[in-house]
Amino acid sequence: MKKKLFAILLSIVMVAELLPVTALAADPTVYDIWVDGVQVTSENKDNLCNGTVSYDPTTHTLSLNNATLDNDTMSDYGIKTSIPNTLKIRLTGTNSIIRTNPGGGMGIAPNSGNSVEITGDGTLVINVNGENYDGISAGTDVKISDKAKVIINAEGGLGIAGRMVEIDGATVNSTGLYAGIDAHSLKIVNGADVTLKATQNECNGAFIWKDQEGNGGDIEIAQSTVKATSYYPGLYAAGNLTVDGGEVSCTSTADSAIWIQGDILIKGGAKVTTDGKYPMGGNGSFTVEEAEIDAKNTSADNIPAIFDVPVITDGYKLTYAKAVDFEKTEIDLLSSGTQHFALYKNVHFITKAVYPVSFVVTPEGLTNVVIKVNGQEINGSVSLTAGTHSVEVTADNCEVYSNNITITADTATHTQMIAMTYLPADYTKVDEAIVKANDLNKDNYKDFSAVEAAVNAVVRDKNITEQSEVDAMAQAIEDAIAALQYKDADYTKVDAAIAKANALKKDEYKDFSAVEAAVNAVVRGKNIMEQSEVDKMAQAIEDAIAALEKKAASTKPGTSDKRPQTGDTSNLALWIALMFVSGGAAIGTTVVSKKKNYNR
């Protein structure tokens, strides 16, 4: 009996021990995060919203993949968490959170100690209709980054509310009844594209205010595009506003387009456009580095577009400035600077970074060097904006230098080397001397090699500083030409004519004086250039000889039988023989005659 009772008790104890263990093993893990009214557990974390939402508890990441969160429109939250960690939401595809009940419903709402970080390359559209309910409301920080695109329409509350809101490279279009963004700090950077709008009067597109300790209140925009529209200033900051690059466009339908309680700094080539009924500006300083600002006041009253005169930082300068007054007259303000900017309804100005640019002109020792940049003469260095500038440099004895230079932030472009080119030497005298040499007939001279050598020694492309060398080349040619000696004239015909004259017996002629005169008129030492004169001398002798007349033969007894000389003495022996024969015949005749007489 005792054994049976013990066995029964033991069985009861064993069953009692087993039952709780089995029950605990069956319960899933529950996480403090709700999606579309459903709490996430270990059982449903991978298959929420028909498999379009999943949750990774190790990284506290909620992944939305073409998810639609609208099944419980009465729920206060589309996504809610009380886990004391940053809620990470990763977007893929097109996703939406819809809360249509007028009684409430936030899009995303972590508890007061949690931050929200939205990433991915997908889109999230949040539509919240409830009164005083926000699209995204975080007790700490909200960050939207990566390539995420978030579109919010909070008809009864704020688009985004948080301690610090940062939009990094993402696209955000946030419209709220009271503000597109309400936070203690706003940072929009790295190519983000942000549109903010408040639909109710007396509200701001972005309302950035200090916390209870007086911290925050700043807006920082860098290399991004921001458009803010509201009744009150599109951008309002209790602290400072910094715009570094990108484009900012603000519109107020009843007030200043931008109003900053602290300081304003616009730089990095940012373009800021404002359209308001009161001047844009603030209570602090308004400083501009490199930027373009186009401020318009669309009020019917004559109210300026800018509250205070902007201060252009050293190292930057005004490159464009125009205004439109109350009578719609356009006024160029560039020459007068910024001093009148706060007087006109519309003011559009551009400032550029300037760099001190110096010029080094070579070669050294040039005189009367004048440097003009963009048509303006400078003295020493000049401050130039980045870009292309025309440069003209003149100097004594140099060609005009005219070119464009490109200036950038690179300091290597801030010292410009200008290499001047000397004017070419004047080769006029050289060319004239060469022409003079080429016109000569070298065959007329005893030695023409010195002239040829001087011409061949000419070196072209000398510059004006070497003019003396060029002039020496010309003089060398001239000297070589001057030293030329003509070849002697050819007196062969003259000598032949003289020999011919000398062979004649002048006594046989009536007048031999013309021949003698022609021979005596011969001038020796003539050169080849006077050959015609020498030839005329020879011809004169020949002509004189041809004009000679023989004396007549004598007919008186005892008179020597003188016959006209013909100048031909080649048959003299024949003539002598004939004389002897004639004489013999005469003697014979005389003897015969005497014999005849005697015979009588």
C-alpha cells in the first residue's frame, strides 16, 4: 500500500514538473515593436504584412519590400517601438503607411528615447489624417539616408518631428499642417533633395528651435536642393543658417522667406532664391562667400527684399549685382558694391571666390612692360575669380602677348608665367644686299666666292636684340661686293687691228693720220664691263684702215713708177720679175730701133 501510494505521488510530481516546462517552450518571443497594429514576435518576424515586412531583432532593422500598412486604420501607429535602440527601416520598392482615421494614427513613432533611421533605395509614402498626428515623430533623432525616398503628408500634424533631423543624400517631400520639419536641429547634406511645406497659416516649412537648455536651433544645408514654402518663413531657425553649395528656394506668402535669429552664412557657390512679403534676413550677421542670391519682395508695398547689407568675406568679390526698385526700374549695383542692397524690392547678386594671381614675365630685363587682365591694366598681382580670363602683355621690342588663362582653386594657377617673344630683327638691309648680289653676273668678276660666302653666312630668325649681328651680315655682303674686281676686257681685236695698221706703209696713202689717231686712241686697262668700248677701239682702227686712199702713180720721165699701194705685199717677187721683163722689152725695142735707123 505504501509503495503504491509513493508511486502515485511520484507520478504527480513528475507530471507537475513537466507541465510548466512544456507550456513555456510553446510561447514565442515577443518584441516591443508593432507593425500595422501587429506586435512582432519570433514567429511572425519574417512574415509580416503578407511577407512584405520582416524584422531582424539582432540589428533592430525592419525591412519593407513593397509593403502597404493600412489594414488597421484605427491603430495609432503604422510602426511603433519602445525598444531602447535606434529603429532602422530599410526600404525596397514602393511602400506606404496610411492612417485615414480622423481620430489619430502616426506613421512612424518610436518611444521618446528612440531614434529612427531610414535607408535603402525604395520609396515610403506616409499619409496621416488624424488631428495632431505626425508622419514621423521621434523623441530623439530622425535620419533618412542612402537613396531612400520618403513622401509625407500629415494633414493634422507635423511632417517630421524630432530632436535632430538629418537628411543625407535622400529625397524627402514632407508636408505638414504645422511644419514640414519641426526639430531642434536640421541637417541636409550630400545631394539630398528636400521639399518642405506647412499648409496652415502662421506656420513654417521648417521650424528649427532651441531645446530647453538653449542648445540647437541651427540649419545646415550642404550641396543639396531645398525648397520650403509656408505662410511664415519657409526656413526659420532660432540659431544659425549655413548654406554651403546647392540650391535653396524659399517662399513665404505673408512674411520673410527666410528668417534666422542667429547668423547667416552662404557659401560654396550656393544659389539662394527668396520670395516673400518682408525682407529675408535675420538678427545676426549676414555673411556671403561664393554664392548667388536672388531676393524678391512681392509685397504691393515698397518693402526691401533684404533686411540688412550682406558682408562679403575677404577673398571673394561681387561679380554681378542688379536691383529692381519700386517703379520696376532695373539698376546696376556692381560699381557701388553692397551698400544699397537693403533698399530695393528685388536684389540679385553673385559673388565669386577670388585668388591673388601674379605674373612673371620673361625674359628678364624687359622695359615698359604693361599687363592687362580682362582689358584692365594691373600693377603687380590681381585678384581673379575661378574661370577663364583674357591677358594682354606688351613690352619694348616684343610682340604683343595675347592669350587666355584659366584660374582655379589650385595654387599652381595663381602664378602665371608669360614668355614674351622678341620682335624679329630687321633683315631689310640683308635682303637688299642679297638682291644686289644676285643681280650681279659672277662671270664678270675675277673671284666671286667672297660674295657667295657672305650670302651663305646669313642666319635667319634673329630677333631685335640681335639686330647688330644682322646688320653685320648685310655689311659683309656689301663689303664683299665692293671688293669685287672685274675681269680684264679682251683686247684681241684691238691688237689685231693695230698689227694690221702697222703693216701698212703710210707713205703710200694720201692721209694715214686717221689710222694713227685710231691707234693712238686705244686706252689700255679697260675691264670686261667696258668691252664694248674696247671693241669700238678695234672697230675704229679697222674703219680708218678701210678708209685709206692710195696716192696716184707718177707719169713724168725719170719719175719713179710708183703704184698705189694696196697693202698686199704677198706678190712682191712677181712684181719685181715683171719689172725686169718690162725693162728688158724696152731695151730690146730701143736696140731694134737703133738698128733700123742704122740700117737706113
